[in-house]
Amino acid sequence: MLEQLATPTQPDIIYPESDGQPMSDNTKQFKWIVVIKENLEILFANDPNVFVAGDLLWYPVQRDNKTRQAPDAMVAFGRPKGDRGSYQQWKEDNIPPQVVFEILSPGNTLKEMAKKLQFYNRYGVEEYYIYNPDTVDLTGWLRSDAGLEVIDVMEGWVSPRLGIRFEIADELQIFSPSGERFMTSVELAQLKEQERQRAETERLRAETERLRAEQAEARLQILEARLRELGIDPDA
């Protein structure tokens, strides 16, 4: 009897959900990571097929857990919202994140950033933005047939994919397609409180007008009653 040879099986590959690196090196870097990521979440909140993430490991090649990056913020169009331990591209219809952001800190090196640019260029990123909050310097790359190419002028630049506009004053300002500025969570909370107070003021004003109208109507009814007592028809 011939013995059937066992089919060799490939070992399972583990794709770690953490690279052991901190999300940010300082408060300024963390602030901008959160501002960009959360405002992009708000911008695409009503589109179920736009996935936004921050500091999420992206694995572009199946069975390769060494080739990876964790963009500070990334956007993948055509992918559903939802929780993920990592972005494993072969499980995402092989769609790479089209837009990525990196926020510089003093700990970033030129070699590190060069490798990131090479990675994003190789694996299909369409738009790549780097912001240095210390120098208020914004650099962008846009994909062409030749790969990612530097955007010459970033002031007033509008992202083809996101529709957001970049302005640079004392610090970076980002505006949604409707013209609303990207805000911190504190600014958003303050804006919400201002809207609540404005609505309360409008409610009180409407209530005051209603009471005045009721009082005027009551005075008119009293006057008409007195006229009738005097034999005068107020409707005549």
C-alpha cells in the first residue's frame, strides 16, 4: 500500500497590531494627529464607505508582516467603516489608503521620512502630506503617472480626494469643502455650547414675544368689555 504524502502547510502569519512605538512624541504632535483624524471622521461621517484611522498599522503584502507603516492619519475610500486591529490590504479588496498624513516631531529623522515616502509611493498612496507644527511647514505629494510628485505650492491647495483646503498662517488651518475650519475637541465643544446658548436665547425671546402678545390680547379684551358696558360696540 502506498502511503499518501501529507500536503505541507504554511505556518500562520501573525500581523502585530502594535509596532511598539508611541503614537506621538509630544503634545503638539498629538494635537495635530487628533485634529486631522477626528475632523476627517466628521467630514465623512455620513459615508459608510470611507474608512478613517489614526496610527493604524497598514500591511500591504499578504504573508509579509515586516513590510508595514502606521500613518498618523489615513483615509481609504471604498472601504467600510468599522474597527480593525490593523489594515491588511488583501482583506480590503486590495485597496490601499489613498490619502495619508504624517505629523513631524523632533524625533523624526530624514532617513525615516525618506523610507516612509518610498513606502507610500510603492504601495499606491495618491496623496501624502507632512506637517511640521514646530516650523509651520506643510509639504505634499500627489500621484502622477511617474509616482508621487511634490506639490509646488501648498498655500490654498485643495486635496483632490478629500476636498479640504490648506491655509498657512501662524499655524496650519484646514477647511472642509463647506468652508468650516478643522477644530480641536475643545473648540468643537465651545462651538456646541455657543449654539446651545444661542438656541436658548432664541427660545427665551420667542417666549417673551408670546407673553407680550398674550398680555396685549388680554388688555384688548378688557378694553372691549368696558366699551360694551358703556354701550359702545368696539367692532363698529
